[in-house]
Amino acid sequence: MTPPRRARLPERVEASASNLVVVHPNREKSTAKATKALVALLLVASAVLIAAVTAGGWSKLQGAQGVAIAYVLVYVIMAFFVLRWNRGLLPIAAGLAILFAVMAAVAAPAWFARAKDGFENPALDPDLLGLLTLVIIGVQLLLILAAMRGFTQAWNVEVEVTPEERDRGINPDDYDSKGNPVYGRDKKPTGKPSRGAPVAAAAAGAGAAAVGSRASERSAARTSGTAVAEPPTESRSPATHREEDRVEEPSAAPSEHTEDAHDHRDKDAKANDAKADDSSSHGSLPPLLASRSMPLKFILAVLVPVIFGAITGVVLGLSEIPYVVMSLLGLLGGFFAGIEHRGARAGALRGLVGGSLFGGFILIAHEISGKEPKAHLPEPEIVLVVITTVIGALLGTLGGKFRARRENRST
């Protein structure tokens, strides 16, 4: 008994499947190019401003020169890689910008306070240094927004197309943010993310043209009363018939019903993902921060550490024990904030942001209150922000790992 014959792909299909190239359609969008340029520009501008303040106030920075120099180098390196479409650095840039914005908010009033008689002035006028520090705060806020905007644009999405399609140019509007083809009523994508799809599309067009031509001949024959000779058909066994049809049958062009079915499937998939994120199937774990609404994300990730840090800063000038208790509670909040993220990396980023905001607003509120601290503060005081940021990032990492382990055990 002879084994069944394997269906052999046409030579043009095999050639196309082995000769595909990778393109990034989201990088071709004008908004993505503008965001990339803006993030790189803000990183370079931040580095220049920080270098100017560091050089102008070098003698009065109280040991913060090393931190400033490190920021200048890191920002310049980040700008270089962002121009090369490195998406992974964007959330790191946002986190560093938050930290430096808090430190600048603490330092700005101190520079203006030195613009009085009796103080030894640094190389640049204290008023000018204070103004530059305020400008740095604004640039850092813009950098945070631009970096987060760039991260949502999915620069890393890849699509496989033929070299001819790449040379013709890829229309980024033919794909969604995840690289899936978007079939509109009046347009089809110039490339497909699956192998062999361009050849199948061409075969579909040729098959449709042949069917249309044959139908026109029959219609003309009925009108004139003549007969149209049918092309000879080759006698094939049922097995051979099934195998060849499986290879040579052209894929039909997507119809409106197919488009509606794809839309419904996409909506159902998104709904199921949202339910999975919000479900309590993993015990007592809180919902993921990504599944919450944007206002609630801002409240939990930004306002909570800001308000709690400001209250702790006011208590710093009133009593030592309540300040220590509130500081410990604020730092432990980094662990519970990390639980709202899946994995160590996301938890660490959340803890870094929360810790920097918490420590920064302790100092800001304490400076505004104008009272003597009842507890010991490090020298210089800005080191407190570094301590709370590092501890917050570590506890956030532990929280993200804890959630990942719980979910893995439950599945």
C-alpha cells in the first residue's frame, strides 16, 4: 500500500514564504515620529539644563554633584537610543523624570532664599539658578507625558511583508496598534503579518478575474444563441482532488460579514481580557492597575503618594513618633502598590514613582510649614528622596513578584 501523496506548494508560494522581511508599521506614523523626536529633544534639553545648574551652583550643591552628573549622562544616552526607536527606555525615562522633578521642586525655593544679603553667592546668580530649576521642573513634566505617550504607540510591533511591498512603502493606516491587518470597505493592507498571505491574495484576484471573464462569455453566448465550449477538465481521483484543492484554492477576499465577524471576535477578546484582569479568581489580589479607568489610575499612582507625603511632611514639624509611623506606612504602601502589577519590572516602576513622590512631598510640605523638624533628616535633605525611592522600588518589586507567583500557582 503506497502512502498518500503530500500536497506540494506551488513554487511561487515557497519562494514568498522564505523571502519575507520585517517592518514596523507603527513607526511610519507621523505621530510616532513626532513623539520620538519630542522625547529625544526633552531628554537633551534636560541634560543641558541640569549641567548648567550643576556648573553654576557647584559649590553650594551639598554633595549632589554626583547625582546631577549621572542624570546628565543617563539622559544623553537615553536620547541616543530613543532616536533608534528603543521603546523599553520610555517608562524608565518617565520614572527618572518624576524623581528629578521632585528634587528640583525641593531645591528651587532654596536657590531663591539665597538671593539675599549675607549669603555667599555661587558662580551664577541664585535667582537665575532658581529660575532654571523651575524650568527643569516644567521640562520634566513634559518628558513624563511624552514618554508615556510614546510607550502607548507600540513602536515594537513587527509585521512580515515581501521585499516588493516594503519597497513600495507600507501604509501604517492598514494596521492596528498590534500589527493586525485592518480590512476596510475600500482598502486592503499592502502587507500581511502571516507567511504566504501576499501570494494568496494575488491568487484570489486572479481567480476572481477568471470567473468574471467566464461569466461574461456565457452571457454573450445566451444572447447570440451560440454555444461556448467549456475547457477540458482533467480526470482526478477524489484524494488527489482534495489535496490539490487544499493548496490551489484561492482565498476569498474578506466580505462585509467577515469584517463584522472579526470585529465581534476582537470585542469579545477584549471583554474577556478585561474580565480576566478584574476577576477575583486569584484569591484576594486587587485588580490590576491597567484594568482601572484613567482617573482612578491617576488617583492611585500619583495623588495618593503626593497627599500622604504632604501630610507626613506636616507631621514632621509636629511630633517624631507619628512621623516615623506614617513614614513606615508610606513605604509599606510600595509593596501593596506593586501587587497591582504583574511581574517584578512593572512593580518596581510603580514603587519608584510612588517612593519619589512620597519622599519629595515630605520635604516640600515641611519647607512650606516652616517648622523645625522633630525627627532627624539626612544631610543634605534631598537624600531622603533617594532613600524613599530606592525602598519603594524594592518593595514594589517584591509586590509584583508576589502577584506573579500567586497567579502562577492558581493556574
